[in-house]
Amino acid sequence: MDGGRPADDMVLGLVADQLSAAMGAPWEVRDGMAKGPGTLAVVLGADHTGHPSHLDLDFVLNVNRPRETTISDCVTGYGSTPEQVADQAVRMWLGTTGSAVLELLVQDGSHAVHFAPGDPGGLPGWHVIHGGINGWGVGDEHDAVQMWAVQHPLLPHLAPVLKGTFDRELLVGVKLVFGGGEGSEVAEVRVGGVGHEAASRALAELDWPRPQRGFSYARTFALLVHPDED
């Protein structure tokens, strides 16, 4: 990729356009944010990498109460131009993190999947909204990790190390990115936008595919809405 990251307003414009299409309601860029219906907004968070292909995006459910209602995440795009990279990153974010947040708003199963506190595919004790599982790669096994993730629930394997580590009781975001190939791999879990070392190690120990040629990655996001009794 040539050049640096596009201007903030251009990135927010991509966010506004894609959320407008996803929600069927207008979003616009104003006051340094992508502003949606009611109290909804998306703002660019502090860049913790300095890499031009990396975006930190905060979905704010209530701009009047950002501390309690912000769902933070980050995403890395790819492409041949800064504009393509930013567009791909926002699409990746919307298909995973965004889909979980949009499902929180509508509660009808149209954007993401719900897991009750006792569901074996979820996280014990929590109502979970599980966003989409996106994948990318190169070679004959380019979608191997994504397909594996679709068939193998991840949260139950992370539950023992996640238990008791959350800093709030509502709207806890858990992002997972993992995969690799040709001798290198990535396994990252971020909770509330912050890396979780124990969960990342647990994710790395799972038996997801390791392509011998090319590479394959998957990304997903789970929104822990609130703890509850089964």
C-alpha cells in the first residue's frame, strides 16, 4: 500500500455510508464523528499502533453517556491504496463488531446470533450476541480458518480464562482474530479493546487449521450484553 491513512472525515464518511445502508436510516459526519439516529455515533479511537492500515473505532450507543455505552474495537484493512484499505477495514468491522451492535439495537436476529446464558455455544452466565465471522487468505485453504470457526464455538474454550476479568458488567466486547500459515500465526483476543493475554494463549492452543501453503485468517466479535441466570 502506498501512502498513509486517509483523513479522519473520509474514514468516518465510510462508516456513515455503510451504517446508513445496514440500518436503512441516515448517518452523517458532523462534529468529528459519524452521527446516527437518536444518540448513536461512531468515533475514531486513539490509534494504538501507528500503522496506516489500522483503525480504532468506538461505537457509542448514547453520546450523552459515552463511558457506559461505548463499545471499542480495532481493525486492520488491506488493499493497494489507502482508500481501499480503509474501506475494507470498515467493512470487516461492520460485518463482525458492527453486526453485533446492530443486533443489540433491533433484537430480532437479523444481524447476529443470540446465545442465552446456558447455551453451550456461548459464555456461561452471560447473554451473548455473536457477530459475524469474517475470513480472508491466499491459496487453496484461504477460507479454512473461517470455515473452522463457523463449525467450532470459541467462547466456551475461552470461558475459564475470561471469568472474573471484565471491568464492567454490561456491554463487554470480545474480539478474536486468529490464523496464519507458512510458519507464522496470530491468535489475539481483545476485551473492551484491550489485549487479553490468557485468552489469546487459549485461542492459540485450539486446533484450528494451519495451512502449509498460503495463509488463512478469521475475525469475529462477541458482545456480552449482561450477566444473567439461565
